Amino acid sequence: MSGIVLFQLYWLYYNFSNAQKSFHITAVRALEKSIDQYQSQQVELPTSLNYRSPSLTVFMRTKPSVQAFDLDTPKRKKVFKAEFNTVAIDKQHEPYVRALIARLMIQQMHKPLDLKTLTGVYKKELAKDGIVMPVILALRKKPLSISPDEVASVIAFYKSPVVVTAKLNSSGWMLRHNLLPAIVSFALILLSAGSLWYMGVIIRRQLKLDRLKNDFISNITHELRTPLTILRSTNEAIARFNVATDPEKLARYTGINADIINKLDGHVERIMDISMIDRDLNTKETQAVDLNTLLENLFRHFQAIENNQITLNFRGPKQLVNTDPYKLETILSNLLDNALKYAGPEASIFLEAVIGHRSWQLIVSDTGVGISAEDLPYIFDRFFRVNNGDLHDVKGYGLGLSQVKSMVEALNGNIKANSKIGRGTTFIITFPL
Ligand code: ADP
């Protein structure tokens, strides 16, 4: 991911600096061209340059000779030979010749530069290359050297050359012209980083499922092996001793076996439940239920098996709620069962119902060992069990809470769990009224 991000950033930077370089080159070339143009507008060029086949006639001084003309120069009379030579200028070289002659002439004449006109010419020249922006031109006498990031050109006026510098606000223009690639590349960065992140999430989820599956298998093997060992030994006992003569022993052994077989049957049923629950979810038989009575019945049932660890509490008006009583009982039994199993013998357990205006809630809480913040998000996952080292201390397959959640959702409700290690756990189920 870092590789992709770094490469994209490098690519963006590379593109940006390249664009900056080419902008600079274009701006300098346009300045030189406009100076040439400006200068050719300022002087009158030889008319022969405008002929259909342009030419220049060069006046050449050569060595003095007998047939020489007599020509006066301002200081002294000197005799030399003169020749006139007409040079044809081909189309290809014409602009250069014009520019050169204009430049030389203007330098000789020392005609001052009109920056305003030059700015106009420069702007037009830039526009030809698609650059439209405010331009400020200035003249500088010293230093004559031009730094690499400067847009400037030297005009070699005879004896007092000057530098024409141009100030262009390129950053805004550059940003506008590079914005689209930057946005696309940024979107690509987000897309690839997002995909990789999502892949990571899926892989982690798969790894977790794998671990849960292994835990489940080791759990179930353990649960099945213990009764099988007992069955084997009672069976061996029946075979080895002459139990037929001892009907009391026989009755005891067959009693044990029947118990074990029942237990095994229970295990198989619980495993069957996993698939049953999903099928059952769609068949919901709702009816008007008196919550108070339902909770009291449940409370009494639990009190019969446990000594007074559970406290029942009911708030809100006496009101019937529309729900599936069997599902509700299963949900609450599961939660109370868990509280009894995991909270510890010292803990108090509370079963509470609250009826509000728009919703009603069932709250099962305990003051037991609690669940760590690390495990809490997963307790409703199928096969998840808190790994506390002594995994098989309390029996279970990690299915209870996932079933509870499915059933609550089948009744259009939601379930939340709050817990703190050492403080206890609270399950809050909310149903719409
Ligand atoms: P099982 O009871 O079969 O292991 P559950 O889905 O019912 O599966 O519970 C998942 C895990 O949540 C349990 O292994 C247990 O560690 C933890 N747990 C559930 N209820 C409580 C509770 N009231 N207090 C502490 N831990 C709990």
C-alpha cells in the first residue's frame, strides 16, 4: 500500500515539475519572439525584404585600389574600394534576417523600449501557446546574467545592454492545469488503499472463523468423548462381571447408561438447533403477551433450580405487548443461563422489564466477572467463546448468544451488551411497541 501511495505521489510530483519546466521554456521563448516582433515593428526595414523574392544588398568595403571611388568619412578622406553585393534571402531564413536587422538597427539607434507595447505583443504570443494570464514586464540594467528560473531576455543595446524580465503568476495556472490528473491519481490512491484494506478485513475475518471452527470441533469432541468413556467402562463392567446375578448392580449400570445416552442426545439436539434456529426464525407466532406473568413464570422456574440469585424487577404500566412468547422465553432463558454459568456464584443477577412510550426493553444484568472490551464485540458471533485459558471449565458451544441475537432480530428488536471486567455484564434488548 505504501508502495502504491509513494509511487503515485512521485508520479504527481514528476508530472508537476515537468509541466513547470515546459511552462518556463514556453514563456522564455515567447518573450524572445515578442521582443523580435516588437523590434521589427519599431524600425523601418529595407523594402527589398518585402519583395516577392526578398534580398539584401550589402555594401562591401574592400582593399583600396586604383579604380576606387573617393568617399568622404567624417574625420578624414580615405580611399577604398566598394562593391555592392545582392544576397537572396530564402523564405526559411527571412524571419531571422528581419529580426536580426531590426535588432541591430534598434540597438544602434538606441531607441528606448516601450514596455506597454511589448507587454501587449508578449501577451498575444503567450496566448498562441494557450497561456492566458496577467503579465508584468520590467527592465533591469544589472546584473545582466539571468538565473535559470527567471523568465527574461537580454537586449544588447550598444554599450548599455538591458534585461527584460517578465513576472508571470504560474502557480495558479499550473494548479488548474494539473488538477484533473491530481484528482484522478488521488482517487486511484484511495481506491487501491481501500481495496487492500478491505482485503485485509476479509482475510482477518476468515482467519477468525477458522479459529472458531477449530475451537468448536475441539469443544464438541471433548463433550462427546467424556460420556463415551463412561459408556465404555460401564459396558465393560456389565460384560466382565456376572451382573445377571446382581440385579441391583445391573440396574445401576443401565441407569448410568441411560443418563449418558440422554446427555448425548441433548448434545446432538443442541447441534441440530443450529440449523433449526435459522429455519424457525421465519415462523413467528406473535400474540398479546402479559410480560409480567411471563417474567414471573420464568423467574419462578429459575428460582427452583438456583437459590435466589436472581432479582426480578418490572417498571412501566401494566400493558400487553405483541410478541412471540416462546421465542422470548428462549431468549431470556439463554441470557439467565449464561449469567448463572459465567457470572460466578457470588454475583447477583437482575431481570428487568421496562415499558416506554415507543418501545419496551428487557434487561438482564449481573455483577459477575464481566467480558473484556477485546472480546465484547464478538460474543454474538456463532461459535465464539471467551478464551480464558480453562476453556472447558464451563460447557458450551458458543451458540447461545448468536441464537439470542437471531431471535431478537426476528422479532424486529435489537440487543446490546455492556460489560466491564470484574464489574459485570448487562444485556439490553429493545423491541418496538
Ligand atoms: P456458550 O455459553 O455456549 O459458550 P454463548 O454464545 O452463550 O456461548 O456465550 C458466548 C461467550 O460469552 C461465553 O463463552 C462467555 O464467555 C461469554 N458470556 C456470555 N454471557 C456472559 C456473562 N453473563 N458474563 C460473562 N461472560 C459471558
